[in-house]
Amino acid sequence: MKKVFATLTVLAMLTFGSAAVMAEENEAVANEQPAVENVDEDAAAPADVEEVEAQEEDQAPAKEDGGVVALHKTLKIKFIEGGAGFMALTLITLVLGLGICIERLIYLSLSKTNTKALLAKVEAALKEGGIEKALEVCRNTRGPVASIFYQGLSRYDEGIDVVEKTVASYGGVQLGLLEKNLSWISLFIAIAPSLGFLGTIIGMIAAFDKIQQVGDISATVVAGGIKVALLTTLLGLIIAIILQLFYNLILYLIESLVNEMEDSSISLLDIIVEYDAAQKKK
């Protein structure tokens, strides 16, 4: 805490010091202004042009910031016009869906393994120190492929057939872990546009209620309900598209990992068969 207070104190001193320096500079400039007034208009013209250009450059970022602020205000207004209840509920599906997608992407990225290097290490470990050495290599390697290798090698004493069955069954377990929570993403992809369509129906009902109350079909009477209907549907479809893109990316990563698991499992069985044949010759 002392370090924090000391840092804040130093920042405050620097801030007030810079403010004092700027005030002194402004006073000096103000005192020099009468002398500048005596300068010819022709000589002062270029300076005026430069000042105008400088002001335009300073105002350019402000205009850009104003555009961002205007966009934010527009989105806020459209959110309220679409009905805060349905719009917020639809946004919750986006937040939850993206949270699961990000968790899956992180998990799948951490599950990637250099299978060729792992197979080479396991084969070298089998030649040097036997099954125990190979198990140690798999234990120190991260990812589903290393876990499958570990389970298969740990059943070596029970025979090659048992090793093959263990690798196949544990591969299914790892596939289930890779596909964990994907059903929730599919649910949110389906719910988001459904909520949008529900808002559409409610908006249209509100529009017809106003027509019934007023007794006249005019654009001003129907516009409010139709706007609610279109905004909720638009938000639901956008959320569904975003989650669908993430979902397909996750499926692609899972398929690539499953292919690596299957290829590396076959290679592991070949290595174990060769190792077993060499042990029997001894």
C-alpha cells in the first residue's frame, strides 16, 4: 500500500507541476500577443493558415471518437427500441455461447501434441529403458494422445490384444472430453434466432393491437411494433451466425485431433509389436 500511495503522490506532483508550467507558458504567450499585433497582415497570414491546419488535425481524432460515440449511442437506442427484455435475453445466449466456445478453443489448443516427436521419444524410450521409461515419457507429455499411449503401455503385460482394446476404448473417452459442452453451443445457436422470432411475433401482436385501438391502418401506428419485430429478429440471427462460425471451427479442430489420435494409435501398436517381438527373441 505504501508503494501505491507513493506512486500516486509522484503522479499528482507531476500533474500539478505540468499544469503550473503550462499556466506560466500561457501567461508568457499572452504578454507577447501585443507585440505580435504590430506585425504586418501579410506576414501573419501564413501563421494563421498553419494554425487552422493544426486545429483541423487536432479535431480529426475528435471526429473519429465522435463517430465511435455516435455508433455506441445508435446501438444503445436500437437495443432499447427492440425491447430491453428480449434483447437482453438474446444477448445472454451470445455471452454464454461465446464463453463455452472460448473455453473449448483453449482446451483444444492445449490438447495439440507433436505426435511424430512423441512416437520417436516413446520408441527410443522402449529401446533404452523398456515400458517404464516409455510410461515416464507419456506421463510428462500433455494432451490426449499421450494419455492414450500411457493407458495402452500400462496394459502391455496383459498382451497385445488387451493393449489394442485399451487404446480404442480410451480413445473414445478422450473424444468425449474433446466434445464436451458442444451440445450447449448447439442449444444457444437454436435459441438465439428462436428468441428473435418470438420478439417478432410479440411486436406484430403489439402492432395489430394499436391498429385495433386506433381503428386505422397507418404507417405511424404500425411502425413501432414492426421495428421491435425486425430488431429482435436481426439480433437473434446475428448471434446465431457468430456462434455457428465458432462451432464449426471447434468441430474442425476436434476432427483434426481425432485423426491424429487414430494415426498415432496405429503407429504405437506397431512399435509395441516390434518391441514385443524383440523381447521374445531375447
